[in-house]
Amino acid sequence: MKIIAFGSCLSRFVANHYIKIFGGKLVSCVYHNRSDAFVKRFITEEWSAIDIEKIFKNLEQDISLVDEDNKAINILNNQTVEKLGKHRLSKGTNVLTALNEDIDLIIVDNYMDLSARLAFHKSEDENGIFINLGNLKGKFVNSYYSDDYMTPQSAVQHMSTIIKYFQIHAKNAQVVFINFPYNTYSDKNRVERAKEYEQLSIDAFDCHVIKALNVHQSYQTKDKQHFKPPQYAAYAGIINNLVSDNNVF
């Protein structure tokens, strides 16, 4: 079984546990791409490719940011066609190429749609990139501004485009969408956006949709977006039931 993960640590760790329990291979893994940016950059091509060399040059003002192991560099690389789908995979395949292989399962989550704000250059005709401006310093960060969080309506619309794109290119794959849990968050605005996204996703996505599970306190960690292994194993079991029996959870 060949598997693609798209979204965040949730889809990646669920895929890892699925493989441990039921077998398979993770061939491509996409991180750090908000759904609207992915659609506009890689599907409709309304946005140009990220000029990674130019951005790296601008980052050289702070010598600590040019280290290839730096998180900011890795995040930017994950939004380029060269690195797309190769996040922490020694032999990962570009997701656009992997879709043309015999893919069996695609696991998707909406963490980026709920959590990410894109950065846009203040003076240049440049498309949005995902980078945490709060972690950077100097002229680079002063040259950019952040947009707002996506509305649930816009996010679901763009994610629906991605899911349909996956289904067109990977005709034999079953797609499972996981609504990211929100009970670990205290931000009321985020919780409301997550709930609205969840309701819209049920009707909008023509695939298996898993509602946001309540993460029991014993499976929570110090990071509200990360969970203990049994939580991911539980998702893996749910997915196995869905793809095996073609039921709706």
C-alpha cells in the first residue's frame, strides 16, 4: 500500500502509525502549505514559484538563518516544487509526481488552514509564502506583512479543490480527511473557525471525512497541536475501518 500525507504532523503521524499497524509505505509527505497557496502555486498556477535563492539572500542579513538545518529554511523549502512532498523522507517523491503512481491512500488534515498566516512582500508584486515572521529579525521581516487567517468558507473551497485534484490524478486512492481536533485549544476564535470548517467539510468533501475527535487529557502533550502515540493509533484504526468497509465515520 502506497500512502501520501498532506497537511501537518497529524496526517504524517497517523500515516506512520497506520503503516506500523496495517502495513504500507509513505511515499510523499507535504508540510507547510496552506490550501489556498497550494492551489494557486501548484494547481492553477496563478502564483509564481517561490524564488528561494532571492529569499535566502535576503535572509543572509542574519547569519543564524542561513543554516540549512534552520527551521525557517526548511519551512520555505517545503513550499517549493523541488522539495514538495519530501518532508523528512530520505527517499520521498514530489507529491505531484507521486499522484501518478499507484497510490492507495491519501491522508489529509487542515492544521495549516486553521493555523497559518501567509507573508506578503510590502513593495513587490510577490505571492504569499508561509514563514513565521515572529521568529525572524532585521530588514527581511520588516519588508513583509502577514495576512489574516483563512475564513472557513475560503479554506474549505480550496481544500475541496485539492481533494478533487488528488482524486483525478490518483484514481484508485481513497482519500481520508481529518478535521484537526480543537478541544486542546483555548482560543475561542480558533475553536469557532474549526467547528465551522468541520460542518462545511462534511457536505463539501467527496471523500471520507473524520470529525474532530475529542483528545482525552491523558493523550494530550505540552503542545496543543501534538498528541501521544495512542491518539494517532486510534486515527489509524478509524481509517482502516473506513477504507476497508467503505463506511462513513
